[in-house]
Amino acid sequence: MTELRYLPDADDVTEFAATATEATRDYVVLDGTYFYPEGGGQPADRGRLSWDGGEATVRDVRKNHGDVRHYVEALSGDPPEPGATVRGEVDAERRERLRRMHTAQHVVSRVVLDEFDAATAGNQIHVDRSRIDFEPAEFDDEDLRTIEELSNEIVERDLPVEKAERPREVVEDETPAGRTQLDLIPDHVDPLRVVEIEGFDHCPCGGTHVDSTGALGGIRIVERTSKGADVERVTVELSE
């Protein structure tokens, strides 16, 4: 089983060493990794792996029955043997963009829940923009301006973002209805990793996040799309 070493609060680490446990010309499995595997609406990290006698580009990362497979291309040399030391390098610029975008999604989701009592029904994080689906919702232009203004107030306050594991029972009691779909997390997952924006929001989440809201720079609502009865999709971008 691959240890997810970026959890609970080491998602700023982008260089590391680990031990190969399985490898083919298509993928490499390590005993531990700081690469984020696709999940929770966030895409996988990219980067490079290297070892004595070889290296490869990581094009995708996915979980596979407890292991994490680093899918590779442009393989140079032979795959690493089990037990070999492998050096990992996560694309740091891409990781930082995804950290910012995911935290921005949390900010916007909480603003919409508080102001419009609309839950986040789904989201997809990208390096340059993200989309969030809200339900029930029917926003007009003034509503979008309100969401953007209140979200940027949270950015300007530069609130600390804490990432920690907490007992599931506590998380279930403290998480407001509509903030997340806790029923989709298997009952055996305990404790839960929680992302808390100090004094504003807390939410179970396994994704990568910045350490304070000031790192977001600024949030822009760039598009609204109706996705059916009472479902609104909002597209968000960040200032550089």
C-alpha cells in the first residue's frame, strides 16, 4: 500500500525519495508518494521520477486498490527494480496552481452556502479555472457580484488554512448540512482529513490546499451556466 505522504499537511512538498515496490514500462508504484492521485474533482500531479540507470516523465497518477500508480512516458533506461530508491519531483508550479484553485473552490462554496443556502453538488478543479455546481440555485448578475465580493473579502483577510486529521464523529457534528457529501465517504474512513479556513469554513477534503487565503490573489466569477432545474454552474478564475 502506498503511503500518501502529502497528508495531512505536507502538500507543499514537491521533491522526495521513496522505494519502488512495483514497476513496468507503463507505471511505477512506490512505498510512499507526494504526487497527488486524481480524485475529489482535482486532477493528478505531473512531474518526473528518476533512479540509478533511468528516469521517466509522470503523465498521470491514480489509485489502484491501495497502491498509487505513477503512469510514465519517455522512459529512459529500464524500470526501477523493487527496492530501488526512486527520486520524485512534482511539477511545483502546476501543484501551486491546483492548491490555489482548490482552496478558492472551498471559499466560493462556503459563501454560496451561507448566502444562498445552496449546496455544492459537484466541482472540477483545473490549473487555470474551476467549475462548481450548486443546488438548488438560480443566480442573477447581482448574485454573482455578491458571491465574488464576499469571496474576495475572505481572500483579503488572509485567513490561515489548517489541514489536519480529526475523528469522523466530530467532523460529522461540525460540518454544516450542504457543505459536503459525507455520505459518499465510506464509514470505515476514520479519522477524516479536514481543511479548515480559520473562523470561516471547515470541510472534509483530501486535496491539496494553500496555507492562507491571501495566496489566492483574487477570485473572479467568469461564467454562469444553467445545468437544469435548480442547478447552476459557476466558473471561477484567479488573479495571477
